[in-house]
Amino acid sequence: MKLDRGRTAVQEMGRGALAHEETGEFETKLMRINVGPQHPSTHGVLRLVVDLDGERIVRLTPQIGYLHTGFEKTMENRTYQQVVTYSNRMDYAHSFGHDLAYVLSAEQLVGAKVPERAQRVRVLLTELNRMASHLLFLGTGILDMGALTLFFYTMRERERILQLFEMVTGVRMNYGYFRVGGLSYDLPEGFEEKARAFLDDFPKMLEQYADMFAKNDIFVNRTKGIGVIEPEVAIANGLTGPSLRASGIALDQRKAAPYSGYEDYDFDVPTSTAGDGNARIMVRFAEFEQSAKICRQALDRLEPGPIKDPDRRISLPPRSELETSMEAVIFHFKLVTEGFHPPRAESYVATESARGELGYHLVSDGGSMPYRGKIRGPRLDNLQSLEAACVGGLFADMVVNIASIDPVMGDVDK
């Protein structure tokens, strides 16, 4: 039974019952079910209202807001440096990506000059975090389809990345390591060697992954031709990131509008024209190699040097100066208690997070806190493409489509 989009599901059900009474012919009725908001396949507190004609989806409506935290409004009541505490909590799988997008926008407001070493470290950690995010995506996505083994392998490599982050920041998520003007502090001794050791081992792990799932007939048959999103539909719905590139649109902000020195790095942008669940997964799989390539280049170019803008109006003075300089004590006190005061202006910097275009629009009224903060996150735009991917397909394939779009609800509900 084809559903006229002008009719409601309830009208259609009633119409079916009437046809059965008049003609005696068998007529199916639509069934409406709820998936979530507490359901493993939704990758967070996402609720889906699904109308089914048998096993086939005729309408799907995401219901969001279960994880609303009011981050944007909170930003307006914190100094510019304090906002770093909140930005990384919106995408807990790619925290460094949010931190980088925020500090770049704030630095544009205040005119900060970030030292080259800080730029290299930012790129290195952000790309390692992209790899960790894709590992989580790959392990849990295949797990949703019923394959358990790969999850343990991807968590093995992700654990090594998290240990690197813990070595730098002291924590395993919500890092808060970047600062407006540079970094909180420099990399610890031994980090570069451990990072290189991981990057040297990682290609062998990718070969294991490919043998386990990419070349597996069951996986291919489960994802090929499932949840196709045509290029024009992807653009109309605002799809972004790897999911957009899987539909044939080679848009990557690292190439289109380079930031943080990405124009100095040699890497490719993986794409596909299939637009299905398999393409969305395999594009992310191909990005592993490119992120590792960027990380190696960042390590090779990581020269000793300052890690903060020396401007005392932005950066805290070195702790050693507090013992001998009253001026340093005053600058420290003013920055900690009041923060810095950008001029009246607006800023926006688009970055490429693990899930697509991410940017912070900041409005300054000359005070020490943003007058307005608006976050352009990729997950909400990606989520609204879920209906296009699912309608007309089987209910069982909905799990593949959710996994392949890779939503993180902390960003969706911000």
C-alpha cells in the first residue's frame, strides 16, 4: 500500500478498514511504533516514531530534545576561556573537534596569534580524536548489525589513543586542553614516541578490520543498496561530513576553507557515489588512513617553541614569573577573575569534525563573555536525512541507517 503524504497514518488506517468492509478484500493497516529514547540502536537518547506497512517504513519522525543541556545559553554566562569547559561535552566522541572550533572562533574575535607548535599539536590531537571517534562508530555500528568480534578489535586501538590523551590532559574524555591563544601546557615527555608507535602499528590493524568486515559477504549484502541518499536529497537536507561525501559531494572544510594550518598538509578526501549505508561506512574507513597520514606529518613538523600567544591580555603569564613580577600577578588575577575583552564584533570559523561541518558563531559586545553563542553542529542536519534514508526500506534496515549516519545526541540537543 502506497502512502499519500497528504494523508495522516490514522486516515489511511481507517480507509483500509472501510475498504475491507465494502469489498471483502484483504487490506493491511499501518502500525505505529516507538523506537527509543532508550534503545541501543539509537546511539543515545533519540526517539523515532515509525509508521510501518508490514515490515516496510512509510514514515519516520525523529523526536529530539531528551538530552537538552542549554550549552549555548550557558556560554553567554561564562568568560571566553571558561567556555572551553563546555564545548567538548557536546560531542563526547570527538571532543577536541569542538574545542578547536570554539577557540578558533574566539581567536578570530580577539585577534590572537597562535604559535606554530600549538597549531601542530592541535591538528595532531584533533586527527587522533577523529580516528578514535571513527573507531567507536565502526565497532558499535557493526555491533548493531549483530557482529560482535570487530567491536573488541576497534576498542583495542581506541584504548591506545585514549591513553595518549590521558597522557596529555590527565583525562580520557572532555579534555579541555586547548585555550584561546594556544594550549593549556605543552606535550609531556615521551608522547611523540608513543604516538609514532601507535601510528606505525595502525596499518596492520586496518588490514585486520578489512578482513573481518569490509570483505565479508554478509556485511556487504547487509549494507549495499540500503538507505540510499541521492546527492540532491543530501544537499536539500543539509547532510554534511563523511555521510555527504558518501553521496558524491567532495566537501571537506579542511580543504575547502583550511584552518589551523591544514593547508600545509598533504591528504586526500575519500568519497563515494553510491550514497548507501555501505558507502557511509567505507568512507569513514578510508578516512583512517588519511588522518594517520596527517598525524605523521604533524609529528614530523613539530618543532620546539612557544605554545601560547604571548599577549598578556589573552594568555596567563608563566607560573615562574608570579614569584618575581607584580605585573605578572596582576595580569594573572585580571584574566582569571574577569577574562579578556574582545572588541564589538562577530566571528564564525567552519571546521570539519568527525561528523561534518562544525562552527561557532560568536557575538561580542565588548564584554568578557559572549553576548551570543550559536553552534552550527553537523549532527542535527545529518539526523534529518534519516527519514530520506529509511522511508521505503525495511524496518530491520533502519538500524543500519542510524549507525551509518553516526549521530551524537549531545550535539543534536545542545
